Amino acid sequence: MCFVCVCMQAIQGNDITVKSYKVESRITSRFAHTTVKSSVVNSGPNAQSIGFNVEIPKRAFINNFTMNVNGITFTGSVKEKSVARNLYAQARARGKAAGIVRTNSQAMETFRTEVHVPPGSKVEFELHYQEMMQRKLGVYQHTLHLQPGRLVPLLQVDVYIFEPKGIKFVTASNTLGEQFSDLTKITHTKEKAHIVFKPTLQQQRKCENCTESAVDGVFTVKYDVERESNAGELQVSDGHFVQFFAPSDLSPLSKNIVFVIDVSGSMWGLKMKQTVEAMKAILDDLSMDDYFSIIDFNHNVRCWNEDLVQASSIQVNEAKKYIQSIKPNGGTNINEALLRAVQMLLRASNQGLIDPRSVSMIILVSDGDPTVGEIKLSTIQKNVKRVMREEFSLYSLGIGFDVDFDFLERIAMDNRGIAQRIYANHDAADQLKTFYSQVSSPLLRTIAIHFPENAVNNMTQNRFDKFFHGSELIVAGKLQPSDLTTLQSLTTASAANMDLNIKTEADIHGLDSVLSTHQHSFTGFARQMWAYITVNQLLAERSLAPTANKKRRITQRIMALAVEHQFVTPFTAMLVEGHDQGGTERLIADSPRDSKHGCCSTTAPLSGPHQLLYANPQWIQPTYAPTQEATGTLESTIITSVDNDPHFIIHLPKSNMDICFNIDSKPGHILNLISDPGTGVTINGQLVGSKKMKNNKIDTYFGTISIYSKTHGVQVIVGTNRIDLMEGRNNHSFSWGATAELVLDRMRVTIVKEGHVTVMVDGKISVMVLLHRVWKKHPVQVDFLGIYMSSDNKYSTRVHGLIGQFAQEPELKVYGVHEGADPKKKEATMEVKGNKVAVTRGWQKDYRRDKKRGSDVYCWFIHNSGKGFIDGSYTSYILPQLDSFLTAI
């Protein structure tokens, strides 16, 4: 049976009055609970059937339906399908039925019910369904179909969004027609948004005196959430947890793509024209770092190039000419085409042409079932699975409805990919390009999200093959009973030029307290989201199950979860029962599976990486994370503490003495701290000024610290807002909002949340940058940085800089100690570098142990910006750029 939904009226019947039609969606942390209500009266003289139809997203699960007919309430409950059908048998004979049918629309299915009532009867319908928002191209999209079919005195749509981290933006673009352009109202605060669409009866009319409704189309809400640039978001509620992971400021991985295009006779005409148009745009999108080739197939298989080639402008133009020249004809040999594609990737890999950190994928575009060569679908699936490597992925695009979409979905999921249907109409090219844009920018591979084993159980898939820009990875599970007050996670992944290790934590009880105060939040979101993800993953697992026995076991798990959480799935149904004096009335809401149309778009479990291990250098003391144990005692260190005009503390281990001086420079100046041409390392700090003058003087602080290794071509720029890593064309940005470890080829960067950044270069040079936060409304002070360096750093003999020059400790002598103007501060004379310098005994602060108060470091203070102690004048250390080296002093 096939339904084409051109205009599906929500309420069907003659001589009926629709009193109200209301839609309410409550979206909490990306999980949506939608309720559709309508009140209808049979205002005609005769008994008649009244229909209630609702289009819902295919990824949604219906989880409740109630109906009140003249005071008799029919309530719904989800049961195993066989149980529900047996109970329904007698009611079905009387024509009382409700059902879900799949329609040939792009992403919707239709719930329909019909009830026969006498004249004057009042009927109230109420349908509930739930779905998880999927992030695509940086946006969550919530779609509601509004087709009341007639004028309604009270027509209202309310969408409530609550996101604990904050809402970045929310829009409700008008797709219902010009006359409704100004009727949608959006109220938006940091964490909440309320979208209202409430046209009056007159505003609903197609024209001023029309009796037909102009409300017929899609109401769409789009939004995204605020997030730390590359940190995960962990939420705990109702005994369950949900981890969201959607990093953004990372350089994309290079790609190796084989496009496999069906050019059989059935592709002739519009399908081929749209495919060619899309492929030309896709090829233009390839970067110089990408490698590609094209295979086209009918009853034969042809390769544009037998090997992967670099996506240079010349090669891309040649490929576009080739695509343009294709003339569809013949049969469909999918098996051989896919095997040739895998062989092409294998050959490139064996020849060392594939970057180990790149992403290799096959993109199949087909509109029909195989007719030539191997035509048994299960055998094709096994053949491809047998030769595919773990690092390769297959993405399947099925054009139209002649293709077996279930097969495309299975073979994609079996090989770490996904499938998508492309609808053969005027915008098929746009659909192909949109799909490609979702997979065109891989940012990470081999991602794993770990939790303490004794803290959680029943976890959903936590290892993922790839992460694409603009998408989101989600892991959910249950908390084990414990006395823990926080839950921690560790995310590991591989980026273009480094390995990541990111820690996230959440208060176990905090979110429930917040949710209880919000009237329109969905308090059970975490529990239902966990069940939703689990059921979808089990459905995907079942489709790949190799034996009937394993399929049965998975089916039992699906049914148990669906009944517990009240989801209508392919293996459960909703029984709707009502009681009156005449006995029990029963209706059933069913969810049939159509092998041509597919069921569930999910991804199968994927392999993941080994956990990275990291230990802090021994000299670093814990500054922020109280759970970390000190890994050693404080060895002799050179310390630069930034407190007002940069306070330098130079520790001289041979003399067992600390020397202090300030640098009295200007905001914007870049001061060189370490300049070592021998190791290729330069460390510079840029000054930032206070908000206003104090005692007729602008105080300065370090606002940016740069650690640059010219030898390795890597630069780390630490600011008070973010940490940037740059290596060639690869640029990555991280916030201070999460603890993370970044492992590059010869450099290791560790970020402690809102605490400090440690950079280790080549295992020889270690630097810690400490973050100082001040009250945002402070009238004078600004956020600033402190920098600490180990005296064990191994520089070359050519090292210099305000700090570097003291790697070779100078001879010095302090004598003539006497009382000073301040009785608490002794004065003396210091002989150093052939100079006699007046010094004062004082103290500065070391903030590693206590960022608020610091610990006192007693030192001899040198006045006049270190004159006589440093080589030359401090102005000699002012550089033009953050990656500059010193010239001769």
C-alpha cells in the first residue's frame, strides 16, 4: 500500500465544527515531547465518522494517545504487538481503528484514527510523541506539520525550549505563507525560549471572505546551544546521565573518497541530471588535502581513474567533464562496483598514499536493486564487509522508491556509515549536496567517551568512528547507586595533528533542582532520552544480526524497553481502551515496517581508541583541581608572576637566592621571555592594560602568552578567553571551560579547567601558564596570566630573553645589608655582571598553590625595570610579533 500525502487534513468529516487545535512541544536538553490536541463537534444532523490525522517525524516514537467521546475516555498503553492485536480483534470488526502508516514524504509518517459518532457528539483527541533532536550543520531543527483543514477558533502552537548551558540562537522561519510572516512571536532568555504561533480566525482565511484555511504547511523552529569550544556537556537527571559532545574549533581531517555512481538505465533523465549537478558542486568542494576517484556502474564497472588522485583544480575539472559525459543505460552491478571501490582504497593504503590521520570513505549513489552479477543482497553485504578495513566507511544514498532502502541502510551501518533516501524530485541535487555537506568536514576520528565503571551502567554506544563538523555525539546511561556528588567523563579522540583527552564533570543533583523550577521543562528527559537512544541502537543491531536466534533476543529487549517507556515501535503497539455501560471499546495504534522504505536511521556500534595516559610534570603543583594529588615536590623553578606591572621572580639555585624585578612597559607591547635559536623555541608575552588609570598610571599584565617551536612548526597561544594551537594549516581552539590533554607529535598541551595550561616541548622545555580571573565588573582590573618555567628546562647555550639569559646563572654577591626607609625592608648592594645595583629586600607572590592569596617568595628586588641585572635595557626585549625571536642585545 502506498500513500502520497499531498494535503492531509488533520480533522476530516462533513458538517463538523473544530473548536480548537493546539500543538505544544517541550524541548529540554535536545529531547522533545510534543502534544497535539483537538476538540471537535459533529454539528450535522446525522451520525458520521470523524478522522484525526497527525504527521509526525519518522524518528519520533508515539508514546500516548487519548480520546474522549461524549464523556467516554479512551486511554492508551503500549504493549507487545501480539498482545495488543489479540485484545483488539473484536473491536477491529466494528471498524474502530487507529494506525500509523508510512507515507512517501521525506521525513514524516502519519498517525490516523477515525471514530463514528452520533449528531451533536463532542470528541477530543490528544496525541503525544517524543524524539531526540539531531544536530546537523550546526542546527537543531524541530518540525511541526500544521494542516487543520478548516478554520479553527482557537489555533495555537507553543514551543518551549530549555537548555541548561544556554541557547545560542533560535529562529522560526515562516514557511506557511506571506500572510503569516509577522505572526510568530519569540521570547528568548539565556536558557529558555518560547515560540508562539496563534493566528486569529480572520488571519487564517485564504482571503478576506474565504471559508478555507490558509494554514497548511510546516512550522519549523531552529536553534543551537551555547557550548565550550571543544568541551563536552554532561548532564545528570532522574538517575540518568547524558553526555553531549560537539567540538567546533578544529581543523578538518583530510579525506580519501571514492564516489560510486549508479548509471543504469533507470537513472536516465531527471535523476542523472540532478546527480551530475550535485557531483559537480561536491567535486568543487574538495580541498587540496583530499584524494578522490569516481566509479560509475551499470552492468559494467568503469573507473574514471584506477587510483586515488589529489583534488587539484586540474583533476577536479577533468572529473567534472567525465561526470558530464555519462549516458545512463543497462543493468545494475552494485556488488562489483563496491568491491572495486574498496580495492582502490586498499591499494592507496598499502602504497602509503593515505595519511594515517585522514578519513577514507565510499559514497554510493543508486536508485535500484542489483540486476547484474551478484544479486543476492545478503551476499553483497557479506562480500563488502569481508574486504572493508576498520578505517573505511560506506555511505549509501538511495534515490527514489525502487531501491531497497533497508539493504542500503544495513550495508552502510555494517561498515561504519549511514544511509539516506534522496527523493527523486526537482530538488534532488540539493538533497545530495546537503548530505555531502554533513560528511564533508570530519574533525575527529576514533572517539571514545569513558565513565568510571563503578559509577554508571547500561550505557549507550560510547565509541564512534568519526565526528563531523556541525553534528553531535550523544552518550546516555544510568547512574549506579553511590554517595558521589559529581560524575566525570573522559573523551579521547584523534584530530588532524594531535590526540585529545578532554575531561567533563557534572553535579549529580543540581539539574533536577533547576528543572523543578521551570514550568515548561520536560523533567523526565534524561530517562526517556536514554531509552530512545537504546531502542534505536537495538533496532540497528537487530537489522545486522546474523542469526534468527540473535534477532529474537534483541527483539525481546526492544519490546521490554518500549513497553516500560511507552514507545510505539515496529514490535509494539498502542492499545487504546475506553469503558462505558456497553462494555470495553478498543482501538490500536500500530507501526508496520516496510522493507522498501526502511525503519530506523541510526548508526551501529563502532570501534574506538585506547585510553590516553597522562601524568603532570613533577614540578607542577595543583592549582585548581582539588581532586588531583601532587605528583612531586616543588623543585627549583624560574617563576614569572604577573601581578600589576609584570613581576619577575628569577630563582638562582647555585646562589640559593631569588631575584625580583618589574618591567614598566605599555599595553600591547610583546616582551620576549625565552629566545632559543638552538632549540627553535621562543616564548613571548603580550601586555594588556587595566581598565583605567590608578595613581596616574595604567597597570599592565600579561594577557597573552605564546610558546612557539619553529623546529616543529607548532605555536600555542594562551589567552584569557581561549587557547589556540597552530601547526601549518591546522588551527585548533579550546576554551578554559574543560580539562583537556592535547598530544601532538613533539608537543603536549594540558589544560586544567579554569586553572592553568601546561606546555611540554619535545620533553625538554616545560611551561605553565596560570589563569587569573577577576570580578567582571571590577572597575580597574582585568583577567590576566602568570607564567612559570622549570629551571630544569634544557635550553641550548644560545638561549636569551628576559628569563632565558639566566639559564646560565650569573655570579653575584650581595653585601652592605642595612635598614631601609621601610623598617620591614632591608636594603643592600648587589654586584652582578660587572654592575653595582641597589637592591631592596621584599617579597612577591607564587600563585601555584593558592590562586587567591598566593604564597610569599622572599627576594632581592631590583628597581628600574631590572636595570643592571638584565642584559641591556628592557626595551631591547620588545618584539613585533608573538612568534618573533630576539635579535642581538
